Amino acid sequence: MILVDTGPLVGLFDPADASHKRCQEILATVAEPLCTTVPVLTEAFHLLNPESIGAQRLMDFVSAKGLSLWYLNDQALTRAFALMVRYADHPMDLADASLVVLAEASRSHKIFTIDRSDFATYRIQIGHYQSAFEMLG
């Protein structure tokens, strides 16, 4: 499974976005299922004009099961808040924190992101071990 951050969702579906072509090229090479979180999807729709072709394409992609959604339960939300406090000097927003929690829950290290500097900093905690993300993008 590959986790998907906000930047690629905007880049993939907004033809005017500077990363549009690069995101499409990367998506064309992906064979694994894609998954994101509700905070990431919310952020993507916030950045896309609600009446734009990009927003409609993203809706269609999610509806066609091109991207699965992971919902934060109480425990996951508590962990996300703890990560936001831990990385406060960076700072980490809820969308990024939710992806780290998803990575921990799914034991998936791959992420499709444009925001390489943030995800190069974040660590996935699995048991006593911390590991880095493997980034596409």
C-alpha cells in the first residue's frame, strides 16, 4: 500500500498545478493500492476550487476506488495529536500526522508526497523501532 499526501492529490487532478505532469508520471508507475486519510482529503479539497475540474476529478477518483480512505478512531486521533506536539518545532499539521499514524497502523513505509522535507523528518514508530518513509515523488 502507498500512502498519499495532499500535494499529489492536488497535483494529479488540477491541470494548472506545477506538479501535475510529474504526479501523473509517478501515478502511472504505481501498481500498489493507494490510501489516504480524511484530513488529507479535506486539505486537498480545500486547496482545489470546489467548482474546478480538479475537484471533480478527485471526487471521481475516490468514487471509483482509485484511492481508499482511512478514518481516524479515538486512539488514532490521540496518537496524531501526540505527534503534532512532538513535531511542534517543525510544525506538523493534522493531515501529516494522520499519515504517520496510518503508516504505523498499516506498517506501510511508502508515501507519495511532494513535501519531501517534512516526510524526511518524520519517523514511523513500530514497536521499539523507528523507520523513515520511502518517498515517491
